Amino acid sequence: MGEASDQITTHIDRKREDLKSNLEELETKVKAAADWRGHFRRHPGPMVIAAVTGGLLLSTLIGKR
């Protein structure tokens, strides 16, 4: 009985470490995806176009009021 409980404990500990590793990897990916400065450094042209387009759209919506 002692071996079975040790095996279960070891299995749970391994799964806990796997989950921790997966969560850290997910956190890194989310931070990279939300890093607008990094996106701007890699693709300045499309980012400027998106900003100008968003500004024009916003000014059009606000200007009609």
C-alpha cells in the first residue's frame, strides 16, 4: 500500500511541475503577443497605417455628432 501511495504522490508532483511549466510558457507567449512595442519594431509600416486608419475612423465617428 505504501508503494502505491508513493507512486500516486510522485505522479501528482510530476503533473504539478508539467502544469507549472505549461503555465510559464503560456505566460511568455501572451506577453509576446501583447507587446505592441515589439510589433512596432518588427513591422513599423503596418502599425503606422493601422494607427492612422484607427484615428481617421475615430475622427469620422466623433465628427458626425
